[in-house]
Amino acid sequence: MTITAAATYNAAADSYDAPPLAFRERFGRRTIDGLALTAGSRVLDVCCGSGASALAAAEQVGPAGSVLGLDLADDLLALARTKARRLGLRNVHFEQGDLEALDHRTGSFDAVVCAFGIFFVPDMAGAVARLMRLVRPGGALAVTTWGPRQFEPANGAFWEAVRGEAPALHQTSKPWERITEPDSLRALFSGARGGKVVVQAEETMHPLAAADDWWTIVLGSGYRGTVEQLDPEARERVRRRMLEWIERHGVTAVETNVLYAVARPAPHRVA
């Protein structure tokens, strides 16, 4: 059995916004801060999840602005809508949408955002070019992705535990690992109509208050796609093995390194 990205994140919705995954809100806000949005701006957030960056953008553009958040996972969109209502944000709208099937007009938005989603498509450079096409002259495209050693040291131990139960599910490489360095992320923009690309690397550790926090991160993230393919007994054995490993090695934090890229369309040349 294989599981799609939409199915993975619909399943992960029950833990997606749990406190151990609070880093999402921080990274989403950092992504938006890098755009320096002005009041009244129009923003598109692709792969918006439960709204971490879209809601931050809606706060910054104000009532005169608008934000459209797109994601494949309906259950995450439901979470985003609930948070928008709770925050009283009426300038943000969430709907199902596919990064590879965007049909908006060229130059429709002052800013386009794709946080932790560009690596889901095989042709990442092509996706960046399509997103850049939607940015008006003078606007900006922000792409945020994981840096190196994501969730280590627990990440490696998790995959070893999975291999012990289901070798076919063990991943030797992950899609985001193609762009974990500034140069590799910057290279995605070479075919887009962009000018200067600014990439910032942030190295952080995310605390684990208890061993169970790691399993909550597993359930509320892309790891869920693997977990869902294990039978209940194997899943429980992986969970126990992971918690024992974390406690035995005294792990109190995991790496959450991030890359932030911002590019602006190159100005049109006048003949």
C-alpha cells in the first residue's frame, strides 16, 4: 500500500497543530516577515497546511489585503479555517489546490509563498518558475524548506525502527534532501524570471519536553505516511522502540534547521 501526500496530511491533521509541533507557526511567521508585506497586498500561499504562513500574512496585509491558501489536504484546510475564524481574520480564504495545477493569471499576486511544499514535486525548478510567473513586477516569491539533519538525532533512529518492522518502507533519502543547502535551493530559481535570490539559513534545536513529544511530531508530520502503512502491532513496536531510544540516549531536543529563500521578478527591459 502506498499513501499520497494528501492522505498523509489528512491523517496527520489530528496531531498537526499539537504543541510539540509549535515550530510550524514560528517558521511560517519568519517566512512572511522576510517578504515585508505592505497593507493591501494580495498573497497566494501554496501548500499552506493549517495556515501558519497564510494567517501571518493575513495579519500583515490587513483588511484591505487578501490571502488565498491552497493545499491538497482538506483536513488541514479545515484547521486553517477554524484558526482564521478564531483570530477574526476575514481577509484569508482557504481552498483545495495543487501546486502542479495552478491556473491563476500571470502577475496575479503581490507575493507568493510555498513553505515546506516545493520538495513534493519531482520538477522543483519548474514549480518555482510557475510560482514566479504569478508574482507581479515588484512583488516577491518566498520558498522555505528544511535544512540539513532534519529532526536528528531522532530521525535516524525512527527509520532504523521502521526498517526493523518493514524494510520496504525504510527511506534512504527524503525529497527535501535535494535542497538542504543554500546553493541547491538558490539553483531552483535559475530558470525563473527572477532577479537576485536571497537565501538565509537558520539552525535551531526544537526542545522535547518528554519522549512522547517525538511521537507526536511523527504523527503530525510527513512521517505519518509511513506510520499509516504499518499494521497496528508493528506501529506500536516502533513507537515503544523510539521512546525507549530517546530516553536511553537522553535526547531532549531535535534539529529543526530551515532555509528561507526570497526572490523578486527581474524588471522588464525597455527596448
